[in-house]
Amino acid sequence: MAKYHPDLDLITEYAAGSLPLAQAACLSAHLNYCEQCRRTAGQLEDLGATLFDSLQGETVGDVQLNAVLARLDDVPPLSYAKVEQPLAGQTPALLQRLMKGEFADLVWKKITSTLSISYLSTGDPGYEFALYHIKAGGKIPEHTHKGSEMTLILEGGFSDADGTYHQGDFLYREPSDVHAPTALQSEDCICLAVLDAPLKFTGWKHRWMNPFLSLNAG
Ligand SMILES: [Zn+2]
């Protein structure tokens, strides 16, 4: 059972469909683990649909109509809005689709002796969407962010100065929050991180790593 959740503003943006795709995918994956947020998102979606129904219809010009019809032929975008059958203990279906296999099948870029990163492509160029594998007891060097950082724990767990997080827990860090997560001693941790700007390490020992982390294997 997740203990850390997205706040109501984020769930509202998600339900309204206004969250950027990569962040929405991360939030959607949290819903796989969290009945409470799933219910909240469902209620907000219903509310949005009711409001939408009550709007007055407007006449649509030919140009708009043609643009909409033309889009019907497009390849369907990545779908994340429906979280149907959450399966406890399984990787969320959406992530499985993006990974096209198991964690072990991915290309992992080794950053330190305890940290490897695998970049996944969501088709959203504004965000870095990556899996972090931290070995048991391993530490991610202290860092700040230029932008926000969303994290969802998929396996194992980690702790930082603010708490200890386990599978399904969702964290949202604002720019300039400094933290240095350490994986639990008992098992490796795999988490999903969505960044809207590359990480910036603050410890002098790790300055050299920045170029590696901002590389996106696509
Ligand atoms: Zn939740």
C-alpha cells in the first residue's frame, strides 16, 4: 500500500488530461499501486465529463472539422488514461509496453558502481523518462534539479532525509530540493524518474558525472 501520493493538484491535472505525457505516464503507474488515488482520479474524470456535457455546443468551421477528421488517421497516441486491472506486484502495463520486455532486457547505462540508468522513450521530448537501478545500500549522489523530479518506486525502496519509500510510493520534488537517496540495505531498488531538466550534482566528487546523466540514449 503506497504511503506517498501525488497531491490533488497533480491528480486534477492528470484527470483533466493537461499533464505532460511523461508525467501522466508516471502518475498513471502510481494508480496501479494505489486504490485511493485511482478513486480520486476517477471522480475527477467523472466531474470533468459532467462539466463538459453542460457546456453549450458551438458551431465548428470547416477548417477545424477537417483538422479533427485528418487526425483520425493518425497513429493512436500512447494511452494512459484508463487504469483498469491493477495487478499487485506486477510492473504496470503501461511501463511494460514502454520497456518492451523485462528490467533485465533493458539497456542499462552504468553511472557509478551502484547506480545504472535505462532511458525509455515516451515520445514526449520535454521530459527525461528513465528507470534507475540502485543496488542494495547504494546511494545516488546528492543533487538538485533545474526542474521538477517525479519518482515512483517500482521495486525495493530507498530512503532520504525526509523518509523511507517503498513500492508504489510517489514523490514529487520541486526545483532546488536537495536530496541524496540511498537504497534499502535488504534489496536493490528500481524506480521510475521523470525529469523536466537534467539532474545537477552538487558534490564535487560527482561533478564529472553530469554529462553522462544528461545523455539520453533515446
Ligand atoms: Zn496514491
